[in-house]
Amino acid sequence: MPYCDHNATAPLRPEAREAVARALALTGNPSSVHAGGRAARALVEEARQAVADLVQAKSDSVIFTSGATEANALALWGAVEAAMDGGKPITRLLVSAIEHKSVLKTAEAIAGHVTDMRLEIVPVTAGGVVDIDALAGLLQGEGRALVAVMAANNETGVVQPITEISRLCREAGALLLVDAVTAAGRMSLDAGVCDYLTLSGHKLGAPQGVGALIIGDAAPLVAQLVGGGQQKGLRAGTENLSGIAGFGAAAKAVLSNDEECPRVAALRDGFERALKEAVPDAVILGMSVSRLPNTSNIALPEIAAENVVIALDLDGVMVSSGSSCSSGKISPSHVLAAMGVNDLSSIRVSFGWNSSKDDADAVVASLVKLWQRARSRAAA
């Protein structure tokens, strides 16, 4: 069955599957000093280096978590609490309007619980790019800010100007959190431009249930899970050995295959050309700006996204309607609303490491069939 929902979760890579199996065969806690523990620790540290290499970071800056949602929460709460304990307190959260809900909802919770904390939403352009002028203006406000801008949007694939945003933040003395979950493995990333960077293993082809927070040398952080002294005391709990091993193997596979992104980009571009030729009324969002090479956000005017997803699923084709982190719910996209797109609902087609032209062709064929059926009903 054609699977075109890699931005939701990527199929498990064979390298990751093998690494998971090797880890499961070990008996030992990574914190134990005996031979079994040392073998487990070696696997964790090997994976830590591979994940660090993926984003040009130092291995000791990588904190493994249960996923990106925890990583984002750890960065936001951990930074705010650390700044309260000493140094210059954070009094403002500047969050882009298109952030993942794990960032938006956490920022709302912090603003609701921390006295004198202000949450300010940074608008985006019609193309889905953070409004740099608006951000620059907000950074001139009083009080230290923590800014959250994702590297690339999970729904549209639109790439954000992180280097420029980083410069503005540093000039203003603000901290910067970059959610790089969707971008990782699909574009070059440099953790050095931000204070906090978050990743999720299953978006790369690792198992679900493992992620990472990469922290800068001077970035303030207080642990949110306490107990043992694992991971320099910043995230207590026995490490998820098999998940971490799979994460590291997936990161290595990405780094060792220079042809993967160009191949996927050609596949995505060919898919969009074929769709527009067959359905000229199809709208592809974000085409005027830089996008990830694997993502298409498509609207068929007058056809609800949930109907498109269901129709394609009945044809055996798997795609998403926006983000897939809402317990299966299909609801209006806050990303499209932020872009000023209020009269369309869209689906997301996202390709990846094992996608083929047959997959892309199947999506086109199913969309064309649905479009023709809708036109026939409208003409009747």
C-alpha cells in the first residue's frame, strides 16, 4: 500500500531495526559498572555521537528523551525555571504562530503558571515564513525573551530563516529554541545557531518513543524529571537502550546517503507537476518560498480535507490532513489559519527514504479520481 505520510512517522529503516535487535539482545543497565552495563553504555554513547553529527553538535550536548514533545517541554520549562533560579529571568515567550502544538500548548501553560510571564505570538507571511520584521519589533520589548521557531513546518514543509532569526535573538540577548523534528535528515542543520534544538527519532526511520534535546554550552536548563543522575542530571530515568540505538542507526543512515534527499526532491517535484497537469485547480501551498524536498501541502477547492484523506485511504493510499499528533482528530489547521488561508482545507503528502514513483503515481491517480467524481456531482 502506498505510504506517503513520512512527516507523521517514517517506516523503520532496516539499519534501525538491526540496531534495535542488537540492543534488545543485551542484558545490562547503561548505568551499571559491570560488563553488561558497559556494553549498554557503549551503545548509548555511539548513538549519542551519531545524533550529534546529524546536527553538527557535540555529543555531550545531546539529552535523550521519550520524543520531541518531551524535548520541547524540557527546553521551555527547563529554560524558564533555570533563569528564575539565577541569572536574568525570562519574562517573555515569543512563539511563532505555526509551531507544533507541543510548543504552543507548553508555552501557553507556562504563561498561565509563571507570574509576569507574557506569551506573544510571532506572525507569519502568506507564504508561511516567520515575519522577520515583526519578530525584530517584538524583540525590542522589555524583558528577556525565549523565542521558539521551528526549522521547517511539519504541515507545509516551509523552511524558516533560522540563521537570520538566530542573529536577531543574539543581538537582543534572547534565547532560541528550534524544533528541528521535520527538518532533520531533509536539510542541513547546525545546532550552533540556537540554544536548544529538538529531534524525534521516528521521523527519521527510528522507532517511535525516542527523541533528543540538544543544548548549547551556555543555555540554562533545569531537569524536569528527577531521580537518578542519568544524562548529567538533566533527564533522570534509565535510558531507552533499544530506541536510542535505533535512533543512532537511523541518524547514521541519513548521513551516509547523500543521494536520498535529491532523489526524494525529484520524486516530490514530479508528483506536483503531474498533479497540476491533471488537476489545474489544485493548490499547492508554500510553493513561492523554500520548502523541504519531501513535503507537499495540497488543497482541492471545495473538497474537505477529511474527505480527501478518507477517499485516498479507501484506495489504499495513506496521507495526512495537517499534523498527525491529535489522537486521530481532523480539525482546522492553525498553520493555514496563520497563513491567512481560511477558505481551503488541505492534505499533506510527504515522501521519504523508501518512497517510490509508484507511490507518487498512486496519490495522483486517487486525487484525480476524487476530483473528477466531485466535478461530476457538481455538474449534475
